[in-house]
Amino acid sequence: MNTTIGCPIPGSSQPKEQPQTIVERIGEPAFLEQLAEECSELAQAALKTARKYRGENPTPKTIDECCDALQEEIADVMLCVSEYLDCKGPDYLDCVTLMKLKKHVRWERRLKEVGK
């Protein structure tokens, strides 16, 4: 029998090609729901951390616990964003990157306007 690794054997059944990205595997609507959920969890972790820093509204969590939760939620959102950008392709990433740069410039300008 003549088999070469990586080469199909004539007449053998071939596995179905799997979608390449997580977005393709679960579908865009389900993925967007996951992204929204992760963004919501990040917002809650950021609010809890700010609350802890301010000390005006006590929380039983330590600052380390708050920071760990914030870090985990940032990682979740970054993963989702990365997967979505991979699915959408380089043109979409270019548009997002350009928007991000414009927003950064605007933020810096606003800070300068108020002396920060």
C-alpha cells in the first residue's frame, strides 16, 4: 500500500473541511452575542475596580482580586476582537485601525484642550 503523509489515498473518504475561524464555526450572530457578553463582563470588572480605587462605595473584593478580574475580562474581549478581525479580513482590520488612530488623536486633542 502506497501512502504518503499529507497526501490523500485515492478512493478513501476525505474528512469534511472545517471552517477556519471560531466565528465561522458558531456563526456570526452567536459570536456577536459572545462578544457582547464579554464586553459587559469587562465593563462590570472595570466599574468594580474603579469602585475599589475610589473607596467611596465599599466592595468586599481586594484590589488584587479586582485587578485579576479586570485582566481576565480584558483577555476575553481581546480574544473575541482578535477572532472577529481574523474572520473579517485585512480590509476590515485596516478600517478599524484607521478609526482607532483617529480616535486616539481626538482624545489627545481633548486632553490638551483642558490642560491634561
